[in-house]
Amino acid sequence: KYQGLSVEEMDNIRKTNLNPALSIYYNEPFAVHQGYKQWLFDLKGKRYLDMFGGICTVSVGHCHPKITEAVTEQMKMLGHCSNVYYNEKIHQYASKLADKLPGKLKVIYFVNSGSEANDLAVLLARSFTGNSNVISLKNCYHGMTYQTMALTSNSHYKYPVPQNPGFSNVMNPDVYRGLWGGNKCRDSPVQTYRQCSCEGVCEAGEKYMEQFQEELNYNIPTNGLAAFFAESIQGVGGTVQFPKNYIKDVYSLIKNSGGLFVADEVQTGFGRTGDHFWGFEGHDIEPDIVTMAKGIGNGYPLAAVATTQEIAKSLTKAVHFNTFGGNPIGTTVGSTVLDIIEEEKLQENSKNIGTKLLLKLAQLREEFEIVGDVRGKGLMIGVEFVMDKESRRPLSPEKILKLWETCRDLGLIVGKGGYYGNVFRVKPPMCVTEEDADFTVNVLRYALYSL
Ligand code: PMP
């Protein structure tokens, strides 16, 4: 039985001792005390199905006993810095993680957060190419350190201070909200309400490519590109998928401009998209640098950057050091997470349950005028709410909040995202079942009827 601080006591401490810029979910604070598998429990012991835990780092389920056991054993042995002394854990895990990566992506740097990983990727790209310009997509999120804030393109996460120089953004090839659609080409079993008209070649993809080329022509000195950063499906941006060949075509453009391709796998990695272990594999490319965080540590602050020997060599001009990166406890967690994904066939589960859930959610689009789009891949799903299907204007924040709170009251936790905050993000721990998928759809249907 919970005997800790009450919500009121936590509220008072928050007001005086905690970061006042934290965004608080829900009207009434939602206080959680315990987690187990795909469930969360509040202070009164009420159980919620956590269909958002995957985003908040939990890939294999809350408090997985195998991780708890492995960490406990490791804590009894050693918890120290692995960057100055040898310890087997960092070595074992580096080679195990490298085995999961294709081609020449065999050198791993360990850090502690996604922002740090992307920060390091910028440094690697600039150091290797000798160029400073970095491009990312509008509507992207890559972190909140001073440098990654410039990489991120979403004003909700930007402060009115001079942004770090050398970063620019190109048009987001969003198949639902973007200028040119591209829906038919989307890499997903569900098609959107309005299909694009092109046959064969994707006209939308080609137009976005022209825009990209313009950015290179006008703003980037010849051969002056250091890197392009992209997720394979935008997460914080609202589960945004791109026209099918966009990433592959951009990849060629980047290579021709002398830049590196950085795949941000912080949300899409570790089996979440179902078909592949890494989201970029769905786009049929091999990035130069891959960044990972969140699901890699199932709730433990662990993150990594993978790259090639040639690129890594460029960082030997100085010492690159990170006190906690790759510590024995973090690498024990990471290694156990990889074992669990394999043993419990969680990537396959992402594909099976994710596809079923996507198709069931898509039925809601037929039933309700305000369900504008249902999209995603595996267990990375977005449901976009609009005023009406024709205008696609975002549903009002008040209605979104009401939907969200009804879901929570009925025991379902989902996330919110997109620039307008009108996309429900469904990204559960990968151990969810078909029953959980049905519960999610039923609760959402009830919430929509009672709006
Ligand atoms: N990249 C992506 C795609 C993310 O979603 C996030 C976090 N939302 C980050 C990077 C930054 O990760 P962190 O919060 O661990 O710094």
C-alpha cells in the first residue's frame, strides 16, 4: 500500500524546488507509483494500460524482472566509470550491439541521453567532413541541449536566444499535412483519407527533393555539408511518415554533397517498427551514423552512437570522454534488453500486434469525422484528430484534452504530439497483447462517442 507523498505535497515541492518549465500532462496531476510489464499503477493502486511507455523509454516492459536481477547482481559487483579502466561489460555489450548493426557501423560510443548522442553525432560529422552545415527536417525533434535545440525544429522546444550557427531545416515531407501529400507511397498498411493522384513515381517525393536541392544550392557552400539528420518516422512531431522513397533519394543527394547521413533511432530503433530492428532499414539505406536512446535502456539513462572506423578516427584529434557513458550498470541493462527482445520475440510482436492495432484504429477513421488520419508502423502509431476530414484543421486543444482525460479515466494512457498537439501517440512497451490492442480501440471509441 502506498504511503508516500500525497499529490498536494508533491505539488508544493514542484512549485518551489522543481523546473517550472516542465510540461504537466492532464488537468489533474497523474501520479504513478509502480509499473509492471505494460501497466502503470497510481497512488491508489488503480491499474492503467500504458500505451505510451515505449516513448518514455520502456521497450520491453516496466520493471522487467530479468533486468532487475541483472542490475542487482552488477551493483553488488561494480558500478564505476568504464572509460578509463577496462571492464568486461562495456566490451561485451559494444560487440553485441555492433552485431545488431549492418555493414561498417561497428564503432560504438556510449553516452547517457538522446540529446547527448545527437550532439556527439554533430561533432563526428563536422570533424570527419571538415564542414559545418547540418540540415534537418522541419517539425523534427532531436534534443534540447544548446546544440541539438538548433537541430530541433519545433518552436515549443526553442528558447528566444541566438540559436547555434550552422543548422537549417528543409520542408517536412509529411504525407498528411505537407503541401504535396504523397499518401499512396507511404510505407504503411493503412492509406489516408485523401490519396495523392500520382501513378508510379511519387510526385510529392520528387517535389520535396527539389526543395532539398534548393536548400543545398542557395544556403550550403559547395561541398559544405556536414550531415543530414532524420528519424525514419518522426516521433515527437506526431508519428509523421514520409513518401516511401524520400529518405532513400535524400540519402543519394547527401552523399553527392559530401555530407553524412545520421539516422536518429532514439524512438524507432530496437524493433519498434516491427519489420526491422532499425527504422532506417525500412528505407533501404545504410546511414553513416546512428544515434540511439530511450528503448535501448528500458528506462535506464543509457544512449549510444554507432559509426564507422573511418569516421570515428576523426575524433582521435582530442580525447573524447564521458564519465558515465558505458558504465557497467548501464551496459548490463542494455545487454539484458537485447536478450529480452530476442527471447520474447518482441520485434515480431511489434509487427503482429502493431499491424492489428493500426488496422483496428483505422476503422475509427471511418466511424468518426474528427479522426483525420491513422498511421504508423509496428508499435509506433499516430491518430490525428481534426475539425473535419476535408479541412484537416487540427481539433481544438480543449477537445483533445477531453479525449485524453476520458481515456485516462478509463484506464488507458496514450501520448500526445505533433506541432498542434492533436496527434495521439500510441507507443507501448513491446510486450502488449491483442487484448490490449482491443482495449485501446474500445476506450478510444468510447471517448470519441462521449466527446
Ligand atoms: N531524438 C529523438 C527522436 C527524441 O524523440 C528525443 C527525445 N524525445 C531525443 C532525441 C532526445 O533524447 P533525450 O530526451 O534522451 O535527450
